[in-house]
Amino acid sequence: MRIRSLAVTALAATLLLSGCGPGIPDPTATSTETGSAPVDPTDPVDVPAELVLPDDALLGLVGILTAPNGATADFAVIVHASLPHMVPEAADAVAATAAWCAGEVDETVISGRGFTFTIVDVSVTPRDGDWPDDVSLLVLPVVNPELGSTIAAGDGLRQVEEATDPVFEEYVPHCQQPALLDGAGQGSLYLGIPQDIGGANDSASFTAWVLHDFGLTAMLPGALDETDVVFTSCTSALTPLGEEFGALTDDWVESFSATGCSVGGSTAS
């Protein structure tokens, strides 16, 4: 069973995410930022880079970051369709989860509980000035403990020993720890969701990804405080495949502000 093959029939053509669609967008059209001046769409500093979404994309998100030293960068987030654990495309996610969650979740648990894996690609690309290496951003999603989801980071991301939920005190399970992107670069996050193949929490199959938020934020978890980075010109594109697999629920929210940009259906939003 290869869920990615469904994207071919769900998407008639590749989507371009640059503002809200092809051409030069109005960067303020979908933003919920308040108190900001209108953006001149002809100013290249204020228009996010174009992002071509692949056939299996559920959601894309782009925006611009400004560091304390004045340097700017484009960020991009691509959420891929959830994969059943047994397909070859999920092998890296399974391996990363089993390695990071040693003693908590292994291949037997993943198989027995019918995990899917939603792969989230994240990048920060400098555009003007020297982007600081010591700037860290929290990569979303974080885990949804009520759903039993897990997080594992691929190359380019770093997981930390900080809980994002107060239920964890002395011991923080590895699978509950968030991931950061340090400086410029790119990486992948693996969101594991048990029972999702058959439909988690009475939902349809492969739709539990919508119970998470996706994006980047300068609000770091635990005692890591906040990164002094400003987000602007955030915009997102939900694909037909994303709608087919459960998005646009009553809890679906775009949350765009100076401290972060995210889209999703987490009840914690």
C-alpha cells in the first residue's frame, strides 16, 4: 500500500506556493499579523521565495525571517502525505524513530500499533546578510500526547532534552522531545502516529496528521526561552490531497505572528 500514489490522482498539477498562488501575491492576504504596515509585493525583501510542492504534499508554508543582526532568510515547510510504516519510503522514519526512542518504541511496537509516518521537510535559506549560526527555531509539529504520536529528527535537525507538556517531570521520553533547526540549513522531521493506518481515535485512515500544527516558531520549549527572530510574510497552501486527508476541520487554524508561523488542527493552538 503506497499512500503517495494517491497524490497523482488528487493533484491535477504541481502547486506553486509563493504568497497565495502563482504570480506576485499580496503577502498580507492570508496573514493574521496585526499592527504591521502593508507590504509592497514588488519589494523582493518582502516576498517569500517560490516553493514548488511535490505531488505527495499535503501542506506548504513559507515566510521570511529577520535575525537580530538584520540578516534575512526564507523559510519553507513541506508536509508530505502520511505513509504506512511498511512501505520503503517510510524506512528512514522507522529507523530514526527506533533509534531515538530506544526502550520506548521499536519496530515491533511500530508494526503492532499500525504506525503511519508524516515526513515534514524544513529549510532556512539565507537571502541577505550573514544568517547567525546560533539562532535556533522550534520545528513543528511537537507530539500530541493524547494521540500517542512520536517525533524523531532526521539529518539537519536536533532534538533536545526539554518537554513540551507539563505531564512529564523527572523523565522525559525521547519520543516526546521536540526538534530544533540551528542556524541556516534543512532537515526532516518524522511524525509517527499509532493506529493511523486503520483510523486513529475513530478518524478516517491517514488523517490524524491534522491533529498537529506544522511550521516554525521562535518560542522554544521548556527553559530555552525565546529566539530573537522576527517572522513576516507568512503564507500557506493546503493542497487538494491535504483536504482529502482530513484538513479544514473545525479546529484548523493559521497562526501567523512575529514570533512564529504555523498551520494545523492541534487543540493546543
